Amino acid sequence: MKLTDRKALEIANLGGVIPSSHWINGSGKHIKKRPIPKLCMEVEVGHMNALPHRSRQAAELLLKARPRIKKLIAISDWDALEKVKEMS
């Protein structure tokens, strides 16, 4: 299993959607954005209609709890992720 597949599974285990502020390395002024896994996508809150239904539902729940979030990292292809799980 490739590293990008493991990272996509990590996001899936966290509910399928995480704030983009949680997908960083470093601290303080020395932070960098981690690469987004191949089965995921970064979405602004206003463009959540581009997400699959399962990710959109998780995003709506996350936004109810944290309404100030501006960008999300979400699973974009759940079917391919299920195939990756089967192969591992």
C-alpha cells in the first residue's frame, strides 16, 4: 500500500472530512501544508456540492460544530478507497 493510500485511509478513519488546518506539518511560523492524498480533495466551504454525498454529510456535521472553518480536505472517491482497503 502506498503512502498516499494510507493517508487517505487516515482521513477516512477521521470521518472522511477534516479541516485543512489539521493537514499541516511544523509549528508556529514554520508550517507547511502536507500533500493531499490522491483519493481526496481540498474544498472551500462554499463549494461543498462538488463532494460525494457521504463526504458532504460529514462536512455538514463538522461545520455545525465548527462554523468558522473555510477549507476542508475530504474523500473524493469512496469506491476507490474501498478497493484500496480490500487490497491491503
